[in-house]
Amino acid sequence: MVAKGKNSKKEEDKITQAVEQILKAPEDEDNLSENAIGVDVGTSKIVVSVKGKGEELFSSQLNAFIAVDYSKFTQGILKQNKISHLKIGDSLIVYGDGAAVFANMLNSETKRPMRKGLLNPKEENAIEIIKAIIDDLVDPTKASDAPLCFSIPGVPKDFETDIIYHETILRRHLNEKGFQSRSINEGLAVVFSELGKENFTGIGISAGGGLCNVCLSYLSIPHISFSIQKGGDYIDNAVSSITGEVSTRVRDIKENEFDLLTKPENDIEDALNIYYDDLIISLVRALKESISQTTKIPKVGAPIPIVLSGGTAKPNGFRDRFEIALKEDGFPLEISEVRMAEDPLNATTKGALIAAMYEG
């Protein structure tokens, strides 16, 4: 029995070494698709990436809209200023970055065609708006069977959510445009983007507007993936409810002024600290439970890294508080480091681009 175990271990090591050599091998440009496209379909933003000369090129639009009453004059002004819009019934739907401009002018709130990582069932025009934003960002001249990879969330932990409809609507639309599209888990996309030097082994976390997505990967193979239904929107809405400040103002403070390492100076900053702590604790607790309860954890043999990305993880101090929460009461796996993604806002779309390039 001992001899058999040793042979099995040797065979396992050979396989692992072979896979690692493939992953470490220099990219064969002839086998990579240069016209590949990556798309991060996020609750708050849609981001597209393509391969430029020696670097990735990114473009994005707010995944938001605002409806105004239709008039030929208003429509003419929108066209003249190249503001993206749709005419649906008796309304003009201003979407993308222009929606935020209109909302500020009208002292109103933008709406979202997506909610908690999926198409928003409460918005009857959600599908048309999502399609329009994607069409504005994805160059149709690149279609011609170009490989395209788009992100989808993991199934929220302890909450049965069917993502089949959401994924199918997106894939069908992109395929009809001429692309060869497929989906990728958002957490796995972060692994592809940030953990190449670690042979795509580790934990990728994308803290977005609607959800926090998590994926534990070993040699690019996902072993655990899930999401929690707390993200930037949860923080914004909770702080808004407590302080009476509109959520757009809270979001602006959170994204441009807030620092988790400084002492709160007002009620809004105090509330932001409270709800950030709540999100981080919920995320770490879900991660610990998932790893403890699964039987699919690979025997890595070395500490693994955790990479944080997404707009919600961007405030200074997020990584520090996450690491503190991680160390409390121990963690089921040995972690080598907790680090921020090189480009937190574009990590998911970059990972989707990498996946599309190799699948093309």
C-alpha cells in the first residue's frame, strides 16, 4: 500500500509539473486570437477590453439610465451632443455615462437595468438598454466570428438564483451580432487577470456594485465559486437610509473621498465604515464556510494568494480590513498574501479578454 501511494504521488507530481510547464510556456502568438474581446457586464458599469499594440485597451459606460418625456426637440439635442439614447414608447431613455449627467441636471436618481449582478426584473426595458450599451462599446466590425468572453456572477451563497436567463440573453445577443461568445465566472476572470505568475492558482475576488464574487482556482480550474448579495449598492443604500443623504451623493463620497484608514469626520463617513465592515465580515465568513464545507479542495502544497478587485474594494484600507477579518478565528487554507489587483476596475474584463484570446 505504501509503494502504491508513492507511485500515485509521483504520477500526480508529473501531471502537475506538465500542466505548470504549459502555463509557464511563452505565449505562442500564432495560437492566440488577436481580435478577441473581453466584456465585464457589471451592475454599475460595463467594461470592454481589446488587445492593442503591447497593451490592453479599455472602454466603459455606466450601466444606468434615466427616462425623460419624448419630444423632437429633446431628441435633437441628444443627437447633437452625441448622448446615447433610445426612444421607447413616449419616453427617451438616456443611458450610459449621459444618464448621470441628466440625473444631476434634474436632481434625480439614475436607474439600473441590472440588479445584484443580473438583469433587473423590475425594469421592463432592461434587456433593450443592456443590449444598447453593449452595442455602443463592442465594435461591430470586429464581429466576423471574433471570440468574445463576457462575465457572469457566481450563484449567490444561500440564495437560489437562476442565472441561466441572464446568461442566455447576453450570449444570444452577442452571437446574433456575429461573435463567438461564451461566459466566464467573474471571480475566475480575476484569477486569469492577476494570477498568471502563480499558475492561475489562488482566490480571485471581485467586489462590485451588486455582488461580491469569489473563485478558488487551482491551475486555472475553478474549485469553488459563489457570490454574496452585498456590494457597493448595498453600502450606498444602507448609508443613504441611515443618514438621509441621497445614494448618488453617498456613492460620490465613497468613490472619491472615502478612506477606511482615517477617522470618520461626519455621519456619512461613520456609516460607510460600519457597512464596509459588515460587507467584509460577510464576505470572509462566506469564504471560510465554503472552503470548510467543500470536499473539492485541491492539495496545493503551498500557501495561495488572494487578489481583491472591483470598485467596492478600491477605497484605501479595504485590503487591510479584509486581511484582519481573514485572520480572526483562523482560516481553512494557508494564505501567502492578500493583495489588490494591479488595475482593480479593469481586472474582470482583462481576465475575460485573456480567456477569449486562448479560446479563439
